[in-house]
Amino acid sequence: MQVIKAMRPLGLLAATLATLATAACGGDDGGTGPSPAPAPGDVPGTYTLNQVTSKGNLGGGGSGVPVSFTDGNGTTLTFESGTLILGEDGSYDLTVEATFGSSDVTMTDGGTYTANGGSIAFASTHSPARLSGGTLRTSGITANSQFGGIPFEIELSK
């Protein structure tokens, strides 16, 4: 019985240390995971397109911008640059410069956005709508988009 009473403080100490170690390590992914959501006042601003990933059946892709994709007919879509402006009034304007085949194309979208925690939703007033929703981070936005009826995921940094 004395041994059990003597071990209780050690058990409590071990449990406390395990809890502290877990709390200290929680969320530490070596810098490879998403950064936390920004504070609401930090969301408005200008974001620059820096990555495009096809969610459709396109060939190509790669890292960074410019980035090119090829459809089943052999036509190439190259994303050259892009800017997303989020206004303090809840408005947004998206402009993406691209080439499709041999033609220069400017794709735009605009409307309103709502940010809630780590999420952002877009309500477009344009047709076709280019943005639907995404994830907010202190370093930028990852958003679901559509260009030419093909789904993409775009990353933008502030």
C-alpha cells in the first residue's frame, strides 16, 4: 500500500509532463502544413497568384506561375499571372492573365466574399463565376476556381 501511495505523485507528474509535451508539440508539423487563419482585419488586401493545380483531366501542370495545361485536343492553357483584391467592404475582384492556344485571355470575376475563421466564400456577380470558396491562411488563400468549365485549385499569397 505504501508503494502505491508513493507512486501517485510520480503518476501525476508523468501525466502532467505528457500533457505539457502534447500541448507544446500540438500543431508543429515542421512548417510543412497550413499556417493558421488570419485575424479578420488582416483578410482584406491584394493577393498574387502563385500556384494553379488542375482538378480536371488536363495534362501538364507544375510548380509556380506561369504554368501550362493541355486539353485532350492538344490546346494549351497557360496561366501567366493573376491578382485577387479583397476589399474592406467585403467585395472582391479577380483578374487572371492567360494564353489559350495562341490567344491572350483575361479572365475576371467579382462580387462579395465572407471570411469566417479559416474559410472564405465567394458570391460572384459575374458569369461565369470563377471562385467558389477556399481556405484562409496568414500567408494567403487556397481557393476552388473554374476556368473554361474546368475545375482548378489556385493558391494566392499576400
